Amino acid sequence: MPLRRALLAPLLLLLLAAGCAGSSGEGGGGRPEVAATTPVIGDLVRQVAGGRAEVFVLVPPGAEPHTFQPAPRDAARLSRAEAVFKNGLGLDDWVDDLIESAGGEGQTVVELSRGLEPVGAEHGHHDEEEHGHHGGHARGNPHFWLDVRYAMRYVERIRDALIRVDPGGEEVYRENARRYLRELERLDRYIRERAGSIPEERRKLVTFHDAFPYFARAYGFEEVAVVLPNPNAEPGSRQVARVVRVVREEGVPAIFTEPQFNFRLARTVAEEAGVEVYEIYSDTLPAGDGPRTYEAMMRANIDRIAEALG
């Protein structure tokens, strides 16, 4: 965090200049301008905002939100946002320093995970080599959106926040949210059906990154190992050996990695364990080919998991 504060300090002049030249919180064409920290959150906000608000995303597709460093252009634009949507629980708390440097007065900051009960908080301060899960999530695991029911909670909070900053758009935001919540209901049913098609004894997940406890709990999977408990550090040799041992003992046929992480390491672990590697998504949407929305991401994930484990 000291490095982030040092990087943010010289941005203050840019923020002040942007504030003087800005349009008092409105984007182009008089539309409210709002910010989202990650591509996944950005898509949820866009689904509710429709064309009524201008939505910009700080973390680009393919980048890792845990370790993202904001650029001057991010700071300047953030200073004009009427609302900032973040996940919280350590995933994107770097945005708090950005908001503080800009003054942050008058902005609505919405922490979408606030009040939800995270898993893994009790493990956050332990050594990742000793404890295979939750080593990088001291305040609890932040990846609620990988359970669609939690994503629906996010959508409701986004709707309510947009209405607060733009009361004139209430009808639009409520109708967009109703439509999208119906789509998410269908998505949730699809994932449950696809998960149910996998034999129960094969519903075991070994993931590269500790992002899937809510997904596993919601859709009937067992998380048996994580290659990278802490997204801020490479795993040690003991952790890698532990994962290989668990994969062999549990008879898991695949390891699931994510495009923003070290594929070579995942492939090395998989080769040593004698299993295949499959790519799925969690923190972000891909920069190249792949799903462009949250719904498409979740469908791609369950289809890939069913292919690997079924």
C-alpha cells in the first residue's frame, strides 16, 4: 500500500485540474458518469444503466484487480464520476486511495459486498504454505459474484445507487434491473442444470486462484486445492507439491486456471499431476477472444467445467 500511495501523490494536481475543467459530475451529453473498478462490475452496472448513464471501468480486461495500479488518466476521470462501484474485501480497495486523493466529496461510493458474510476471513493471516485456502484474503474471500444469487444482490444495490445519483432515471433503472434479474434467474438455473449433469463424485475443483468458494457452495462442488492461495505471491514448492498430491489422491481430472495468471506454472503442476489444464474466468473478463459479459463468462465457466469433469 505505501507504493500505491506514493504513486497516487503526484496525481493530485491532475485531479484538481480535471475537477476544474470537468462538468460537475456529468458525462458527455448530460448523462451521469459513473465508475466501476472491474470489467465484471462494469458489465453489471451497464446492464442496469443502459444508455441512461455513461459507465467507465478502471481495470482493463485481462488485468488482475488485486494488483492493479491506476494511471493518471484513471485518476482524472474518476474525479468526475458521480458514483463509484467497487467490490471491496481487498479486491479493489486501491480505489479508496484514488478517491481520497481526489477529495471524494459528493461522490457516492458503493461497496457491493458490504454486509455480506464472506468465507475464509479466519484464515487470512495464516501462512499460505500451511493453509491451502484463503491465504491472500485477510478480510474474507471477495468473489461473491461467482454465485449468481450474489450477483443479483449486486444488481439490486447498483439499481438503488443509480436512482440516488440520478432520480430522473428511476423508471429506466428499475425496468433495466427487472429485465436483467430475470436473465440472471435463467443463468442460475442453467448453471445448476449443467452442474447436476456431472457425476457427484467428480464435482471436485482444483483452481489456480482462490476465487471459487461461493461458486462451489452454490452449485454443489467441492474445492479440494488451490495452486495460488495468495494472488500477490507465487506459490512455494511445498504448496505446489501439496496440490499435486491432492490431485492424485482425489482423482481430479483437471486443473482450472485463469488468463490473468501464469499459465506455465499451471501447466507445470498439471503435467506433474498427470491431468489437463482448462481456462475459466473469475476476477476479470478476457482482453482477447472470450466472453464479453458477466452472463457469457458464467456460461463459459460452467460449460468448461462440465466438459472437464463430466
